Amino acid sequence: MKGELPGGLDELLHDDCVFCSPVVFTPQKGKALTKLYLSAAGNTFNTTDNKVHQEGLVMSAESSFRYSKEVASGNHAVLEFESEIDGKYINGVDIITWDDDGKIIEFKVMVRPLQAVNMLHQKMQAMLEVMKK
């Protein structure tokens, strides 16, 4: 989730990238906000026991997060993912659009089932609070 390039998300994201969250009504605009949300998601899926500690994050060596399907056409890709947090199954898709230079211009996330959406909302909110400190 951090990207394959040495510059990570900074290299992958267009300055005007738009991030569409499954729990935030308004699209988040700009590289900084997109990077914040994608980093928080990466940390949420990879934190040991999926807990946020006051001292910071304790990262897990293993994560159950995995991409299970990929559909790509032109400058678009849909990546289906699966994971488990706190014993709850999470299934979703990342819908990614990039420009002709290979920079991501839109990153849209959809998640199911409803229990997973609600849990991720709470965990992402907690993670964003820790990351903003």
C-alpha cells in the first residue's frame, strides 16, 4: 500500500488526486489528503492486534490484507481486496484511475459488509487522530 517506487505514495499520487472514502461523504481532494487516508488505511490493516497504542503504532509482521482480483483497462484498475480485523471479514475494491504519466488521479474505495464499514470507520478515525499528532 505504500507503493513500489522509492518515493512511495509521493511518487504515485498526482498533486490534484481525489480520494473517495466509503465513509466520508465529500471526496478528499489533493495529494496530501489522499496520502493521509491511504497511509491511515495501510496502518489500520497492518497494526498489531489492530489496536492503536497511545505511544504510537505497533506494526504487525503479517497482515491478512490481500488483493484477490484485478481488472485493468486503459488508465483504470479495479482491485478487489480481502482482510480480517477483530474477527470480522472485510471485502472491498479499490478503483484507481491514473493519468498518462502514471500518476494516480482518483482513488475510490468501496467496502462490504456493513459491519466491516462501521468497524473500519471507527478504526480509521482513531488512526487518523494518532497520525495527526
